[in-house]
Amino acid sequence: MPSVPSSERTNHRSPIGISANPLGDPRTLQKVTLGNCSNPLSREKYPAARRNRMASKLTKERLSLISRHLDQRLPLPDLNTPFSTERDSLFSDDVEYKPIDRSILPSPPPESNPTMSVQAPHNTLLIPGPIEFDDAVLQSMSHYAESHVAPGFVKVFGETLTLVRKLFQSTNPTAQPFIVAGSGTLGWDLVSANLIERGENALVLNTGYFGDSFGQCLETYGANVTHLKAPIGDRTPLEQVEQALKEKPYKLITLTHVDTSTGVLGDVKGVAQLVRRVSPNTLVVVDGVCSVGSEEIAFDEWDLDAVVTASQKAIGCPPGLSIVMTSGRAIQAAQSRKTPPGAYYASIANWLPIMQNYENNKPSYFATPPTQLVHALHTTLTQITTDVPGRFAIHTEVSDKVKAAAAELGLKQVASRPECQAHGMTAMYLPEGLVPADVLPGLLKRGVIFAAGLHKEIATKYIRFGHMGVTATDPKRGDVDKALAALKEALAEAKQAKGL
Ligand SMILES: Cc1ncc(COP(=O)(O)O)c(C=O)c1O
């Protein structure tokens, strides 16, 4: 390789301020810098027309440098993505993925808290998400750097999508899971940008804070939103939903499976059945951010169209992944839009081939997936899907225990009727005269973190206890017993301090 004079190795800038040698190729450096001239387009030396011709030549050379990997003449495989040639994935730059062998986890040092195993000692996070993590899930996050289109990762991502189908008890090949970097909110955008068009009607069954927000998201994309607001702590009666559905055509209906602000459990199966009977073309969209992984969802059997969830609640993975399950009917609605979707990152058209390719073990690219998080999701879904009905049963058992203990302490639940009560969290009113700030510090002092109220009309009157994921499924941790004991003591302390 020819040597480059040191004067030319200094940081030459192109006329538009970009380094003339982004790839460090000394031959191109010589070409682009035109000998020793520090400004190749100097006004004094060249007339305007010549300067323009030279600028265009420089720009082309620079672009060919920085986009060299996109050169269509290179022998790239057909990646079948919307932007079809991104990486050369013929050659493996990774090793075969091997799921973490849980038996090789180092044992916790004897003096540490045995319930926290290898994690640094910390207060137990018992809010309704994010939740406590299993060690193996956290360890998956320490996966070494790997390309998002390398065979090892492609396999893991593909398997993870298949595990999402299992989680939703779905075998219908027209159904399609999406896993996209983002939080639960991104799922609302995916629905609002793709499944409904400007001016079409959406019916929101509103059981709290998250119904309000989903409605706002739909409005952002131009939908006409009607809210059917349930009384605080209750669901909207099915008769009222039926009446609303008969009043005008709705493109979609949304309901929050568990509204995290109230702990109210929606009747997803009942609403879906009603919609199919009364308004069969209306898409049934479920906000399952606080329910997937702790509440039963039979996606195919209940004939749902979209369930939006996130990694950090009952799924038991760190925050950062938006997970959306869609039906063939929903995909068709997205594909037969009259107008293009009003979003780019949240466009189903952009993500659909990527998900299909990954699940078919083909590398694909639209936007970079968070590889470590996908490993963590793979680990937790592998654990969860060994026994999906068993997982729901454990959450119900633990929930019954928490609710009975709360009742014994004289605490009323925000969700008034048993059939409306979530199984992964409990929202409970404090005794008259107490506010969350009187009780939460007492809990924290005892190593337990609960959440304050969130529903704006009652926020100062109640607290929320999340008992999802490992907190419910791993009794060895002792999270629930510890929390209930701490709650009893913190309440007594707060009452005493206030002279109640
Ligand atoms: C029911 C529900 N929907 C949507 C969201 C929004 O999810 P995220 O905060 O992950 O964006 C949340 C968050 O807590 C939620 O509880």
C-alpha cells in the first residue's frame, strides 16, 4: 500500500465539512485532497462553474466511500428486506447461540441475601412494572457484542418470535408477532399509525389512566375517539359497549386488559365475543402491557386482532422492548390502507418482512434491534412458556393471598368486584387520613418498594403493589411475605404517627 505523506494524513475536511477520508484509505485520501492544496475548491484559483463540477465530483467520491458496503455490484446475498442489501451475512461472524445453562450460575456468597442470589443487594421492587428479574434473564444481558444479522443472533431472534406466539397460545400462521426496540407506548403508535386511518372511529373502553393515554395516541394519528369511561374501579358494562357499537361503525375498539393505574381487569374474552357478534369487522385491540405474562390470553381462541405489551412487566425482562401480537385480519387492515401510515419507525409495512425473515432464520434489517435485550427476552420466554397455564394459576394464587391479606389489614381495593381484579397487582385504598407519602417511606425502610396512586382523581388515596413474574413464581425469594409483613408494620407506624 503506498505510503501517505504526513502532511496529507492530517484531518483534511471536504467543502461540506466531512472528513475526506472516513474509511482511512490512503489512496482515496490522495485523490480527494488534490495534492497539497488544503482547500481544493479555493475561490481564488477556480471560476464558479469549475468549482461546482469539482464539488460534485468530490461529493460522489465521498458518498461512494461511506456507502461502499451498499454497492449493488458486490456479491451480496438476497436479504429480502425493504431496503434489501445491508450486510454481507454469508459468513458467520459469530458462534452458535447456546442458551444460558442455569446450572452454572455462580452460587451467591453465603453472607448475602439468599433471595437475591447473584444480584447486588437491593430493595425489592414491587411496583407494577418494571419488576424484579430472574438471574438468568439478567445474565443474558451480558452477552458479548454480536452483529444483529449474524447467524447466532438471527436464530435467537427467530426463536424469540416463535416463543411470543407460544406465550399468546397462538398457532394461526396468519398471526404475526412484532418485537421492536421501544417501550409499551410504541405499541399504541403501531396500532394508531397502521390499523386506523384519519377520520375513522375508535372506541376506547376506558378503565383509567392508560385508556386516556391510548386515546390520545389514536387522536394524534387522526382517529375520531369515543371514550366509554367506566366508574373508577370498575369495567364498562357489556350492554353499554354493545349500544355504542350499534351507534356508528368503529374501525377498532381498544380495552386495557389491566389498567395499571387502578388494577382493574378488563373482560377481554367477553368484549371480543361481543364485537364479533355485533360489529364483526371492528378490530379488537388489547393493551396488555400490564397483563401479558400474568393474565390468561388465548389470542386465536378469543379472536383478538392486536395485543400490545412490553418487556418489563409480567414478562420479566428489562424495559426496552415493545411486543405486539397481530392477527391476519389486522395485518390485512394495515396492508389495505387507503393512505400511507403516518409513521416511519412505527410502520407495520417496514417491520413485517423483518419479523418474517428473522423467524425464517434469515438476516434482515430495517432498524437495529437491541441484541442483548432480545437475548434476555429469549431467556424469560423460554422459562415462561414451559407452562403457560401454570403461570397464570400461580399468579392467581399469589394474588388471592395478597388480596386476602390486604382485606385483613382493612384495606379496600380500588378494583371493587373480584371479577374485575387483576392478578399481577393490587391497588389498595389507604385508611382515611393517610396518603401514600405516609406509608411508602416505611415500606422502603423495610426494603420494599411499592408505587403511589396514579389515577388522577384518587391518586392521593391509594398505593399499588406489583406481584408479577419472579415475585409470584419463585417463592424462595420470599418477596410477597416480606412485602405483606412490611405493609402491616408501615401502616401501623403511619397510623400511630398521625394519631389514627
Ligand atoms: C397498561 C399500560 N399501558 C401502557 C403503558 C405504557 O408502557 P411504557 O411505559 O412501557 O411505554 C403502561 C406503562 O406502565 C401500562 O401500564
